[in-house]
Amino acid sequence: MKDSQDPMVAQKRHRAVTAVFGIFLLGLAAAVIASSDSSTRLPAALAAVALAVLGVDALVSAVRGRRAWVSRLGPLP
């Protein structure tokens, strides 16, 4: 099934929640960077980059009406 045919992606509410979650992930990435100290700078930067990439993808997916990478992870145990 193509993303454009997915009923969950077509709903405006789902797209809005995906966009808000993307903004949350970007804010979380900024918080990870802000709270890191000199001994955890590299791991914090790697985690922040991963969170930022997922956040940007969620925002772009919400605008374009396709499934985000985050939505393809589940269901997790």
C-alpha cells in the first residue's frame, strides 16, 4: 500500500499529531545538547543528531502526507 493510500496518513488529526511529535523530538534534541557536559559531549551529540533527524522527518512527513520513520518502528515489545 502506498503512503497516499494509507487511511491514517490521510487524516488531518494524524498529520497534526505527527507534526507535534516532530517538534517534540527537535526540542528533545536541543535539550540533550544543552544538558550535556564535557564528559558526555560526543554521546549526547550523537543522540541529539538521531533525535533531530527523526524530528525533521516527522515534520516533513506530516507536511507531505506520508508515513514518518517513527511510525514504521512499531509495534515494539
